[in-house]
Amino acid sequence: MANDVYTRFKVRYYDSREAGRLALVTMDNGADHTKPNTFGLRALESLRDALDSIESQSDVKGLMLTGKPFIFAAGADITAFEGADEDFAREAGRTGHGLFRRLMDLPYPTLAAINGVCLGGGLEIALHCDYRTLSQAAGPIGFPEVFLSILPAWGGTQLTPRIAGPANALQVIVRNALDNNRTLNAAQAAQLGLADDVIPAVDFYERSLRTLEELVTGERRLAERIPSTEGLDDALQEAREYVENRVHGATRAPGLAIDLIEFAARGGDFNEGYRLEEEAITELLPARQAQAAVYAFELTQQRIRKQPWRPDAEPRPVRKAAIVGSGLMGAQLGSYILQRLEVPIVMKDIDEAVLEQARQTIEADLDQAAERGRVRRGKERFLKTLVTYTTSYEPVEGADLALEAVVERMDVKQRIFADLEQVVDDDAILASNTSSLSVTEMAAHLDRPERVVGLHFFNPVRVMPFLEIVRTEAASDRALATAFELSKQLRKSGVQCKDTPAFIVNRLLMRFNGACMQALRHGNPFTDIDDAIKQLGLPMGPFELLGFVGLKVAYHTAETLHAAFPDRFPRDENFRRFAELDVDGIYDWSRGRVTHDEVAAAVQVDEGLEPLSGEEIRQRALEATTDEAKMMLDEQVVADGRDIDTGLLLGAGWPFFMGGICKYADQISLSDKLFGRQLLTADDRAFA
């Protein structure tokens, strides 16, 4: 049963000839590496029992703590945090502190042999040991707590600055967490001072055990760590500025983490630091932001992997893929699919110059992937030989998947699908990377429209984890199963949606941006509107985002939505004029965040309209987006509100502490105000 899966602290004793009796503790939840060790209530009870047993043995001379294969520990059990109140948070903090402190206070050397994944509470328990060895294969390593709008509350904020130094503590606990939850590999963790030794994986356990023996016998001595406060003020100021630029005060977690790191760095009492951590987690864990982040974690780390939309059909294996349209997006798709699937790729285009540019892009990507370790050194040369660049359809024959990535024109896409149908096998999958056009219409004149699906990847392809899988009414289960299997192979988070204009993410963003566009007519400057929106904690304001997407591309999507839903997506004349300009966005970044002169001149303000306050701008944007989310649910564009929120989290970069528009609107009672009910049902809100 699922409830029986919990981390046990298994103790055995080893009688060393040199060092005497050693306690060897292994954390193991009994599952394979796909279910990492976590610390829930039963795990902490197991740790208490293990410590009781060890402390009862008077002849123990040292202790080594490690994890099951490939996994040290991934920290607290996040699923237990849903609905947490202050009492739960306070008790969780105290319990962890008490047990980890018992480990730290053992009267003999303790060593954490970090053999794999080591996150959050897993890293904290390791820091409570006297010495840390790292397998070269260990990772990811880090503190994800601030990303989840909480903080390391089992000693992490107090021990990290004392062991690794305050600047490194700020980097690992705050900056990395806010930088899309960046983690470390073994070499990086050791360089930052989180470990004392890095050991090859092949004999990691044996050499770690030998290290413990040397610590017990005195052959190896513990390094004395005296944290320096040199440069501390500058590091703290830089960290606080970074936090302000990232979250704009929308969550207190990173600021509190900095305060606690500063307390430790300035020599604060360790026990008082524990108390301050407990105080902080008692405030943060029950708060709206952390509860939204727990919900977001469940969506993006657990539910998405189950692929609940996937049909029960056998997917077609993709042993050869063709990309039709070799421009910027096509080249990215070809490069990424090549690296993930390692199958022959055909890059098709009508323009030789475009193909040559695609070749340069793909080969440069492969060289960089090899340099950075994403592809084994030397393998990039082999992968380059798998790519065919052609202006002819002949090399496309035999492709299991043909994906078009050409200009957003229906007639062009229809013609390409008609051509592809003549050269690929009858059961090969045809897919479109369109961001807004009807996939059904593209396939309408084909002999076998059931094999056509939409696969809308987000730009940049390698970085953005979200994939909209568009199901037409004619699409077969086999075509959809192939799309979901491809999503899994490409390590993308695929969500199924109905074939409606702009699908999920772009439809919501265009409604959101449309409300912001209206503020221009009130005389609000671009920068004021962007700043108002970023107070929500969003990574970019709407006009900053337009520069990234491209004015012409965004306006094309707006026109598609206007044609389908003119009442909710009225044509905006300011937007039209911007799209007609020969500029790369709203801002001229070469001069800083300064509006292009041509853009500023194109803005028309309506007489009689007063500028909106920041709160009014935010409220209008949120109300419009919440309304559109309800419309999408009513139209059954997606299965439920969780799919909408997943799209915004992974496809639009909404922070976990917002949870997505459905979660956010429910939390602040906006959905109740607008519709008299919440957008998420009780089943949607619960962990699946």
C-alpha cells in the first residue's frame, strides 16, 4: 500500500579492526529510485528509534549515514504540507530540530555519505554530521524551500553559513531557489563548501567508510570552520536587491531566509537560530503562498508524470522524425528531438539559406551540449551524421513523425500536410507546432485526419518544459498516445487540450495582456503597467513579455482570438500600430528599459480617461484572466482547472507561490466574487 512507503533509518553495526564498532545507517523507503526518500512523520519516528538504538550502545565509536541506491534524501514529504496550520508547522520544525540535534551531539565522529539526490531536509541532516563525502554521481543537491515559499527550517539557515560561508549560503538557499530552483552537482556543491570530499561512484561507500575510520582513529582531523564576516554587508545587500527584483515583495520567504542567514553569519546563538527557524516556518507554511506552491508542486512534479489524459493505446515508436520548416523554431525542434531521441532527423525547407542556418544552429547546439555534459563527449559527431538537410520531400519517406513548424498561415500548413500525406506511411503521425491556428482545419482535407495532432512547444524549446498536446475531434487514440509518449521521451510536461484558438497558455496571456493594453488608453506608461503587474511576483510585465515573444507574432495570435471571441478579445488599435512598426519590442534595451521612440509616438490615449492605479491595473488583469479561465472550463478546453494552472506555471513562468490563475483566484476569493463559486473542485485541490 502507498501508505507503507516511508523512509526507514536502518541501522547495522560494523566492527572495524582499526576504529572499533561503527553504526552504519541507511535511509531507505523500500521503493526504487523513482520514489526518493522523504521525511514524513513516520520517517522521523524511524529516525528517533534509530537514535535510541545507537545511543543505547556504549561501544559505538562513529556513525555513517547514507541512502538507498542513487538517493540520499529529498527532504520533507511535501504532500504532508497541504492544509498545514500553525500548530503543524511549529511541531514539524521542533521535531526535526530535536532529532537532527541529537545526531549532531553524538559524542563521536559522524559522516554523511551523500550518494545521490540530496535536497532540502536531506541536505540539512547531512549538514548536522561532522563530515560529508559526496559521490561524483551525486545530485541534484540544494535547497528548494524558498522556491516553495518556505525556508530550510531544520537548521539549514543556521548551519550553511557556518559551514560554507554566508555568501555561499545566500547563493544556495536564496538565489538558486529563485533562479527556477537551480540545483548543484557534486563538484559544484563541494566547491561551495557543502562537502569535504568528492569520491568516484565506483568505490564511494568503501572509501567513505574508510574516511570515517580515519576520523575515529585521528588519522584524519575535522577542519575548524570559522566563518568570516568580510564582505557580508555587500553580500546581504546584493541578495536583498536580487530578491526584490525577482519577487517584488509577493512572498516573505526569501527575505526571512536572508534574515536568518545573517543572524547565523553574525554569530547568533545556535539554539536561538533554531527557534527563529521554527518561528519563520510557523508563519510561512500555512500562508497562501506556500499552500499555492504545495499545490503547484503536486501538479508539476507528480500529476503531470501520471499523464492522466493519455489514451490506453499503443504509441507508434518514433525511429525517424522530420521537421518541415527549418527556421528558428524548426531548428530548435530538430536539435532537441535529435539529442533526446538520438534518431535520424530530416530538416526540410524550401530555402537553402535557411537550411544552412539550421545546420549551423544544430551543430553549435550539439557542440555546446557536449561541452556542458548534456551529450557524452565525442557523441556529438555521431549525432551530426543523423541529420539530413533537404529541399525535397523524398528523404522524409519513412518518418514516423512529421512535425511542421512553418509560418502561421493556414494555407501554407494545409499544403504541407497534403504533401506529407503523399510521402509518409499511412499510420505515421503528422503534427503541427502552431501556437494558435486550428489543427482541425489544417487536417480537414486529408485522407486520414485522425493521425494529426497539435504539438505546441514553447520557446526556447530546450528550456521551456511545457507542451500543449492538441486533440482534434478526429484524432485517434494511437496518435494521442504517440504524442504523450513523445512528450515523456522529450522530458516535457504534456497537457491535453481541445482544438480551440490559442489553446491554453496563449489564450490566457492574451486576455491578461489585453487588460493591460487598455491601461495605455488611460495614459499609464508602459513601465508603470509592467511594474504594477510584477508586484504579483510575475517574472515579466506584459510589455517586457511582448518583446520576448515578438510584436508581430503576438498580434497574429490576438487577431486569431479576436476572430473567434470578438467580445472578449476586442481589436486594440494601439497593439495594431505597434505590430506594424519595425522594432524588436516595446523597449529599446540598448538604452535600458526605455520605450522605443516609434512605439511611444504610436500610443493613443483616450480623452477623458484617468490613469489607473497599480492596484486597478492588477485587478483588471486578474479579473479578465479569471473570466477567461472559467470560459475555458465551460467550453471543456481542458479537463479541469489544474490543467490551466499547469500551463501558466510551466508555459508562462508563473511563480509557484501563485499556483496558477485558478488557484490564485480561489485563494483571494476572486472567483467567488465573479461567479459565486470556486474554479477548482475539492478533487482538483487534493493530492492525487
